[in-house]
Amino acid sequence: MRLLIMSDTHLPRRAKALPLQLLDAVPHADVVIHAGDWVDTATLDLLQSRARRLIGVYGNNDGPELRARLPEVARAELAGLRLGVVHETGPAQGRERRCAERFPDLDVLVFGHSHIPWDSTTADGRLRLLNPGSPTDRRRQPYCTYLTARARAGRLTSVELHRLPRRG
């Protein structure tokens, strides 16, 4: 199962549109995951119309319209993998411990908010944490980014961070 993972699109504030490379990847994914801070409903509508399946949550910058359509936390089983999505997980220090305590029933937790790509596993190896960064607002990062992953038989078989070309 092919996963396309993004967060913190912040449209139209940080960019006018999603990068074409990311949009072109949408129809090839079995599941598109968005970890919040959409900012506009047009992006949600666009991804819903193009994705085979969309899993999304709202973020701290998302207003009442998005909060009415999206949960704060989403959960799904994908190819036997127990996946969760949330926008905020708090500071980097202690993140693995806090998330393992809050989400004891998950194999993978996708989160956003920081715009910093993240891939770590809890000390016991039970929970993997993934943050795709942002495809539109790199902040202090060298590149705008998103993730692709593959799930099979209850586990992630690959995770790849994609760097997007700088906008000119």
C-alpha cells in the first residue's frame, strides 16, 4: 500500500498552490495523509477529489469550517498497520515517551506543526513517529518536503523524504 504524507500546507498564505510534484503524486497513492494546518477548505476539497482515500486532521491554524469537517485525531488500519494522525505532539524533547503513552495502540503516528521532518522510533521499538515537514513553508529548513511510505503486512516497508525544488 502506497502512502503520501504531508502537513502544514498553509494555503494560500505560504504558497498559492500545492507544488506540482506533490499533486502529481496524489493519484498514485493508495492513501493520502494530511496532518493539519490546511488553512483553506479548497485544499481539502482538492485532495478529496483527487485521492483514492484521504485521512486528515485539523491543526492549530485551521478555522471552524475545517474543524467541522476533520477530527483532531484520526486512526486507520492500513494493510494491517495501526496508523494515527495528529497535528501537534509538543516539544521534541520527550516526544517519543509522550506519544507512546498517549497512543499505546498505534504502530505509526504521523504528526505536523513544526515544519521539521522527523522519523524516530520509541525506545521499545513499538511506535514510529513521522513528520513530513511542509511542502509549502520550509521555515528554517533547507527544503520544503513531504513523505512517501509503503505499508505491508502490518509494518512500514519503506519511508522516503522528498525535497521539493525551491520556488523562484
